[in-house]
Amino acid sequence: MRIKIEFKLSGKRQVLPMNYQYPVSAWIYKVLARGDNQFSEFLHEQGFCMENQKTFKLFTFSNFMFPTHSFGVIKGTDRMEIFADKARQILSFQIPVAA
């Protein structure tokens, strides 16, 4: 299942770290915990185990998508500045219970 999220950005200046994937995944776990705390804990702590003992969380997410030419890297930092008033992201889940 795929879920498209559209964010409305407020304020005059938005700054994101270039490596924002960890904070986004933490946010996803928090949102899941609000709907089903046990499932969120299960995904975070254990995940689904395959026969070869490899574990999977079974969700992924896209990079943030901004309108064309609406962000730039702040020189000398690991941050990007967002000039847009909106952003999109797609979350993908393998299992129905996550949705």
C-alpha cells in the first residue's frame, strides 16, 4: 500500500539536514504508535523474520519532493534550505495492518 503525504510548510525559512532519513523514520514509528503501539514496537524492535533469519521492517519512504528549483544546499553546512510552501512524500507498506 502506498500513501502520499502532502505537507504545507509554514514560516519564511525551512531548513532540513541533508541526511533526514533517520528523523523521518522515527516520525513514522511515532505515528504508527499512535494507531497501534504494539505493532510499532514490534516493527522497531523485531520486524519480520525470514527463513534465513534476516529481518525486514516492511516499509519504506521516498525522499521529500519539492517544486522545481525550490531548495538549495547551504554552503559549508550539511543543511538544505527550502523555499517552497509545500512538500510531498510517499510511504510504502508491505502489510495491510500498517495502513
